[in-house]
Amino acid sequence: IGVDGQTVLLLVQERSSLPGPARPSGVYASHDGGISFTRVLTDSASTPLADGGTHFWAHPGDPNVVYFEFADIGASAPSYLYRYDARTGAVTSVSWPTREGSVTAMAFHPTDATVVYLALSITQPND
């Protein structure tokens, strides 16, 4: 996924119905082209990654940075946009109510990668 060709991210969403050993739900990172992985984010109440449409977007100029999102189902459930920096191991996030939009696509300005464009899916809850 990374622009360096060596950084690979894996989203694991545990499903107890599948055979074989369970791996805890979360995001795993590899810096050797996918040979070995280390968990960098665990599914939890404060950083949910449950079953759903999580998407990843590699930073176009920094192989150490990747963005990913998670949107829960429901009018008052939050949406999250995560940023993982392999250099520091830091995962940061912003969240907002789903009714204000979940991230469905991300693009970077072609000449200034600090400018990010987000496509949002806006929902209208029944009030």
C-alpha cells in the first residue's frame, strides 16, 4: 500500500465462525513487503474497527503515512478518520457523528500533499 513498495497494511476483522486460530481485530503493519506484521491499532470502544467498509489511502509522498476510516451504522454512531505514521508508530484520529458524513474517498492535491480532499457519505437520521 505504501509508495515505497514495502509498507503493507492489513485490516483484521475477527469472525469467530472461521476455522483456524483467531487473530485479534485491528490494523497490522508490515515494513518488509508483507512478510511479517505487527499490530499497530487494536479494535476497541475508543478506536472501533468492527465489520464494515474500512478503506485505506496511502500518502502519495510519505511511505510512512497511511490514512484509513471506519464508519459505524446508525444515526448517532461516530465515524473515524485515522492517520498512522510508521516513523513514530503513532495512530491519531478525528471522529464525528455519522449523520455528518462518513469518509468514502480521499484524494491529495497533486502539487501539495498537505491538502487533502474528502468525499463524505451524508446520512439523514429520522428525528
